[in-house]
Amino acid sequence: MSKKRISITDIAKELNVSITTVSFILNNKAKGKISEEVIKKVQNYVKEVGYKPNQLAQGLRTGKSNIIVFMVEDISDAFFSSISRLMEEKAYENGYKLLFCSTENDAQKTRDLVQLFKDRQVDGYIITPPSDFEEDIKQLLQEGQPVVLFDRYFESIDVSHVIIDNMESTFKSIKHMVEGGYRNIGFVTLDSSQSQMVDRLNGYQKAIDLYDLKSNVLEINFKDLKNKKTGDQVEAFLNKTQDLDALFFATNYLAKSGLRVLKKLQVAIPSQMGVMSFDDSEVFELYSPTISALSQPIESIADKLMEIMLKQLNMPDGKEKIIYAELPGSLVVRESSYKP
Amino acid sequence: MSKKRISITDIAKELNVSITTVSFILNNKAKGKISEEVIKKVQNYVKEVGYKPNQLAQGLRTGKSNIIVFMVEDISDAFFSSISRLMEEKAYENGYKLLFCSTENDAQKTRDLVQLFKDRQVDGYIITPPSDFEEDIKQLLQEGQPVVLFDRYFESIDVSHVIIDNMESTFKSIKHMVEGGYRNIGFVTLDSSQSQMVDRLNGYQKAIDLYDLKSNVLEINFKDLKNKKTGDQVEAFLNKTQDLDALFFATNYLAKSGLRVLKKLQVAIPSQMGVMSFDDSEVFELYSPTISALSQPIESIADKLMEIMLKQLNMPDGKEKIIYAELPGSLVVRESSYKP
């Protein structure tokens, strides 16, 4: 239903003057070349119809849009939506607009979105890449696009990224639980080859090895996650592994599913079962008992992402500056991780 | 740092052929007009440098981008981010891409964003408008842009919108609390003239009048909200109004602040204080005791928004179809709203 945009051609036709005349007037180059009468006529008409020079066409010439895109895995996840909001403010303060979208960890969908943004000529890309997206990132870099990865990265590509020290963060969480008196700690994670998930598992294994404990890992696959069958899987895991005295969840949504199951089974936290989650949540703060978590520093992540992106945007054409940042997570010790 | 995009002109220059020749070849109109040798040469070069026709320039000609923007108040609010995610899926299924941004209820910021999207020629606008945004919406409509408002609307403008029946929903929530045994119900809301907040207050007043109860309203202003002083305000309200036996919160983030205060003051829910919130949350489901809420039908909202937007997009040029939808909220009765 959108009306056709008024173009310079339309204006010229309507007023019976040449396109060059209109263009000169709109670009303030008409003085001395075109009669005052015609200038007035065009200016009045332009005002009347509310014509605005087409920024999109201007973008084609200048190649600058002042738009940064922020492609997260899932905008409905509080971790991503909180960072998005912070990033939006920071971008705005620096004269950029930030647009979001979710990749849903789907390489084809992400590819389509990247193409759309290329066509719309955005200035920079901040991406939480799905698996199988290495070639696409390489392509973006080859085209000279400013790219910063976030939350995960690819070892095979030299590209700027901001991540959490997932291995060390998980290690210190498990260490905290061992010090809290737990000896048989189950690890609930995703069946995923993404770097952040692999590193969390490695952190768990490191602690298990150090303290000479038994490794108990439940890997939820994506299908069960989508079908909301995570709870069933956790319940089966608890039934199968009767001697567990604690659970560490590798993401906050896994922890929420786990809490529902523990509530249903009336398992007492922290006396019968210690609980901790990677990534904090309002739910953990308000839950009874309160749930300990490894908190990701979302303010620092947002600061660092924007800092690196701005540096890239300000580099001379064709030059690149690869910057990595690995930020520490912090232990938020609440009631759920100390055996009474 | 972005490299200059390769243009048809660059290709023509590099291969020493005319721009028209390149254009003919790229648009598959070269056969019979241009020698096979030249066609091959151009095609090979195009492949080699990875040139893709500029969709942005094509958009200038066709005026169609297949992009819908979804401008919410705050992307970090779970209500908005959940709907965003659903909308994104629905848009994708219908061949559209959805981009998000937050308005932060700031008219100037929203205006800047709308201008950006106009310049980028998006096909449609779904907006939760800030106050003082009536003229901007009128302007969009005058320009023939497909617009659907959401969560709130302006009585003075005939524009498609999807809202919740805020007044009736709040009325039935208060009625439920009265039936649950509470007699002195405080209403905690925002100091806001937006339609959804006004209607929620009206629903409360309707129930207060019907049951001949005393009206106790706390209006939190935006500044206190930003400074996270909501809790202090709620605490002062409780001290000032000693005989309150229940609280209804007009948004879920107000309710979360309220729960923190009640926990701190060790006020027992539901025996000493009944609690309910407009807009459900994971926190309420997992809280002890579980918190009753008026749940907004986010699936239906997303369905309706997309349905109306698609209808608008498929109308012939210059024609409009104004569609309203007022959806009912549903009572989710949990433990916090029945006096034991």
C-alpha cells in the first residue's frame, strides 16, 4: 500500500523544468545559474510535497550508513536482550544506530540476514555466529567489512571477538561447589560444538580431574530444547544417576528447567542437591532458596564490543585491526551452593 | 575500514567495455547483442571479484525491501523480547525480515529511527509509540506507509493497532483478589499518560467503585524507575498505607521490585499480603509462593500483528485498511492471590 516515493524526476516533470535544475536547487548549487523565480518555485513545491533527498541514494555514493547490526542467537534470551539494550545506548551515544535480529543458530537464516544488511549497506557487524558459519565470516572479512564476533568464535579465523573466559569461569564455579561440600556434581549442558559450550565443559572436566571426582555429564540436544523436553531429560538424568548431590547448569535456561524439575520432585536445595548456573538471572535472585550463579559481565561485554567496533570503523579503508577480549565471569554466591 | 563496493562502472573500466555492456550481461539481456567472448570475460571477472548486483539500488527502482521494522519500548523487557522473537519467526515464514530496535519511550530517538528506516526503505512499521508521537504517526500514514501500533494507541488517530483489553483485564484481576478475600488493595503503577497504563488504572477504579473499596494508588515516575528507586517508593507506600492487605502491580518489573521489598520486610505472601501482577513472568512461576498474574497472550498478539501487517502490505498502492484488535488477557491463578 506504500505510495511511490517522490523522486527528482517527478518534481522536474510536475514543474516542467529539467532534472539538472531540480538537482542544482536541492544541492544549493543553483545561485547565479538559475533564476530566483524557478528556485522559489522548486523550493516551494519540495516543501509542499514533503520531498526529502533520498538518503539511500546518498548512501550509495558515500558508502556510509551509520548503522551497526547486532545479530544475536535469540533476542528473547535475557542475556542477549540485556546486552542488546546496552549496546543500543552505546551506539546511539556514538552517533550510530543499532539494529537487532536473531540468528536462531541457523546458518542459512543468518546468511540471508547478512546478505540483507550488505544490500542495505550497514557499516559494521557484531555477530554471535552459528556453527558452520566460518566461511561466511571469512567472506565478510575479505570484503573488508568490520566484524566483531561475540559469545563464541572460530579458532580457524583471525577475527576480533569478545568472549567470556568460559573454561576458567566454569572451573571456579565447580571449585566453589566442591568447597561448599558437594562431591558428586552433575553437569547439564547442550550437545553443541560451539566454542563457549566446549570451554564450559572443559572447565568442568578440569575441576573433576583436579579433585578426583566422577564425571557426570548430560548433553541436551537442540531438538529436545525446542520441544521443551529439557525437564524430562534432567529428570531421567537424576533417576539414572542416583548419587548426584549437586547440579551445575551450563546455561540459565537449562537451570530454569532444572529448578522446575527439582521443585516437582520436591528435592530440597541446598541440603539434598546443590545448584548453580552459568549466566545469572532475575529468577535466581528471587528464587527460594536464592540460586548461585556465574555472572557474565554484560556491561563490560557491551563496552568492549562497542570499543572494538568503533576502532574498526575508524580504521582507514582496507586496514584491519584484530582485537580479542576475554573477560572474566564473576561468582555470585547465594544460598544454593553451600551444603548446610 | 570497509572497502569500496565494486560497481558496474568499476567492472566496465577494468575490462575496458561500456557500462551498458556490463549491465546487459548482468541482466541476461546480452545474447545476440554482445559477443560470446565479451560475455564470458565479464562473467568470469564478476565471479572472480565476487560482485553482486546492488539490491539497494534495485530497491530504489522497485521500492520493495521485504523488511518490516518492529520498534518496541525496551528490547530487554521479556514481554517485548518474547513477542519480537515470535514476530521474527512469523515474518520469516512470510518472506519478510524483521529488524528490531528500542524506542526507550523517547520521541526524538524514535523519530530518528523512523527516519533511518524511511531512508532504508523498509516496507512496514510496527511500533509501540512513545507519548508525543501522534504527529509522527500521522506523517507516516500520510506518506502511505503501512503502520500498525501495538501495546498502546492514540484515540485521535485512525490507525491499525493491536492491544490488550487493559481495563477489563485489570478489572477481572482485582475482582479475583476481592473474591480471594482481600479488601484493601493497593495499585502500583507508572506515572504515565499512555493508553495502556490509563486503561489499567481505570480497570482498578472500576473494581474499587463496584465493591465500594478504598482507592490506594502509587504512581512511580520514570526517573525513579530509571534510578531503580522503585523499591524505595513501594516501601514508603507500604509504610504510609498501613492497612493494605494486597498489592496489584501494573507491570511485571514493578511487581519484581515489589517482591524484593516484601521479601526484605519479611511480609508473608499470601497471608499478610496478597500479590498480583499485570503481565506474567518466569519469575512468578518459579517464586515461592508462586505469584498470580494477568497474562498477556503473546502468541495471539504476534499472530494478529503479523496478520494485519500482511494485509496492509498486500493492499493496492495508496489504499489503506484500518484494523483494530483488542485481545483479552487471561488470569493465571497461582498461590499469591488467595487469603488462606
